[in-house]
Amino acid sequence: MNEFFHMGGYAFYVWTSYGLALLVLLANVLSPILLKKKLLSQLARREQRAGRS
């Protein structure tokens, strides 16, 4: 098991690559969720302003 995690001396590069890939995947999941939330709040504010006038 130790050899698996050590990866023949390339562990730093391999695990760094896995970490960066995970960050990119998380950003690809979270970004649209946050944008949708922001868009819905902007639309709600516009709706409120349009209702007042």
C-alpha cells in the first residue's frame, strides 16, 4: 500500500495533479449553481421594482 501512495517517486506530481483536477471539477459543479442563485435574486429584484411602478 505504501508503494501505491509513493508512486515510484512521482507521488508529489501525481497527487498534485489529482488535487488540481478535483478543484477544477468542483468549480465546474459549483459555478453554475452560484450563477443560478445570483440570476434568480437579480430577477426577483427586477420583479419587485417592476411591481412598484
